[in-house]
Amino acid sequence: MSRTFQVPLPDEGQAPLAFPARCVGCGAPAQTESTLLINRLAMRGRKQVQVSARYAIPHCARCARSTRVVFLAGLLPFGLGVLLVGGLVFFAAAFGLSALGLDDYGQPNNANSLVAGAAAGLVAGLAGGFLFEVAARVLLLPWLGRALWQAPLLAAQLLNDSDYVAGLTAKPDREARFLQLTFNNAAVADEFAALNRANSGGAQT
């Protein structure tokens, strides 16, 4: 059973947190650390504030390695999908719209077709990256199993500025005033609560 806690993020972005001296993923003795990174450009009042926070998360060697492998299993196909699909759609849309005379509108020598092609390529690239990542996960699931199943999609992490390491997901709220931490290991979550006296955001299954 997973548990979720909500901890405050100060204006400078780094909330002091203490983690148990064992792996947040499996509960084994900690052997190394993985980095949990939060970045969000948040609106506070009428001002935009860049909020960044970096946490060293205790891991055993196996869970640290799993974190790296799962990250690459999402990043590589997502990046390939963005480049291939986005690039193809960009060139097709730009040349097609140029041939249709879109650049003849407005100021001379403008680049309406390139702007429209770039917008189409960006949308198509994100969709392509998502589909490539899903396909890669289906293919890799027999080898990576539970570690891959628990990790959120990279596209989802980019959209909500969240981050994931084995056993732990972190997501800031819209104004980046609070950080939501979800532990997959309930025993580790209980120790975290005892160390930080965090207010539970509601246990989740």
C-alpha cells in the first residue's frame, strides 16, 4: 500500500527533509543515493517564480540501478519519437503549406509556413514520443517488470513537473508551495513520517 505526504516548499524551493537510512524502494540497507529533482515555473501572486528542489534519496544498489534503467527506458524512445515524428511532420507541413502559398500572406519574405510547421511538428512530436514510450514499455515489461510498471510515463512527468525514483514520486502543486511525496513502501513511509512529522495527504492504495 502506498502512502502520500504533503510537505511545504519554501520560497527558495528546498524543504529540509529527512529520509530513513534505508532504501525507499525495497527497505534494504542504503548503499547509495539517487537524485530526485523538482523544477517548476510557478505563479505566486503576479510574479513568476522558478522553484527548484533537489533531494538525495537513499537507495540500495539494485533500486538505484533500476531507477537509471527505467529513466533511460522512457527517455530514449520518447526522444526518438519526438525527433522522428516531429521532424517528419514539421517538414511535411512546412513544405506543404509553402507550396499552397501560405508565405504569400502578410509581409514579404515572411515564414508563415515554418511557424505553422514548427507548431504542428511540436504537437506531433509530443504525441509520437508518448506512443514510442508506451510501445517500448510494452516490449520491455517482461524484463523490467514491476519497476517499469510503477514508474509514471516520462511524458506525464514533463507535463506536471514531477519526478520519480524507485519507490518514490514527487509532484509540486500549481503554485509550488507544497510538494506531494508518494511512497510505494508503507514501512518506509511510516519512518519518513516519524522523522519529519509530516502531515499525510491521505494514504493511497
